[in-house]
Amino acid sequence: DKMSHIPNAEQAIKDRVKFLFPILDFAPIVTISAQEGLGIEALLDEVFKVKRQLFTRVSTSDLNKAVREWVDDYPIPAAKGIKYKIRYATQPEVFPTRFILFVNRTERFPDSYVNYIKNKIRKKFRLNMIPFEVEIRESSSKKE
């Protein structure tokens, strides 16, 4: 209600929020007016979308199929002769949303690859409005 009526003011504020809080780049921003009663319906729509995403369960089979495709498209880079493999992936928790990648070794596993998988999960399973973690764990089978 106190926002000036300058063209693009709303977009400028959204850009500033995204700049100041980059860790929240997934979070939707909805403008409302308490005085005019505007934007309340849009706000509630966003709340329900976020709630649906917070309680999304990705089946282990769907997740593993997708991870195999992503690894085929962009293989995990080796480091100092060490080849990395993702043995399987699972989603043990829904709220908070968390995924685990079981790998052949965690030592020096590329953070950039974990981010790659996280971005792929966000896009493929439509989890673009919520925070979630992707954790790597060493699988108990023999190292390769």
C-alpha cells in the first residue's frame, strides 16, 4: 500500500528481494494491498501451490530413472582418476523435503554435480517453490 505508483516498481522490488536474498530464489513473491483488498486470492493460490509441493512424494523408481537419464546426459566428472557413480537415489522425507544420493564414494564428490541434480529434480518434479536438500551418502557396497 505504501509502494509508489512508478512503472515497473513491482518488478524492481521483486528483483531487489531476489538480489538481497539469493538463497530464497525459489520462493514466490506475491504483492497484495490490504487497503484495496487486492492480491489476496493470488496469495492464497500460491500458498496452496507451495503446500502441494511441500508434500510431494517422488517414488524411488521415478527418481532413479530420472537420475540415470541425467547422468547419461551429463556424466559425473572424475577427480584425480577417481570415477564417481550414483548407485541409487531416494526421498526419505517429505516435510522437510529431502533426497539422498547413494554414491560409490563421497570424498571430493563434486558439489557442482549435486547442484546439477538438485536443479534437475526441481525442474522435473515441479518443486520450484520450496527449499529441499540433496544429501550424498556413501553406499555400503565395495568402493570402485
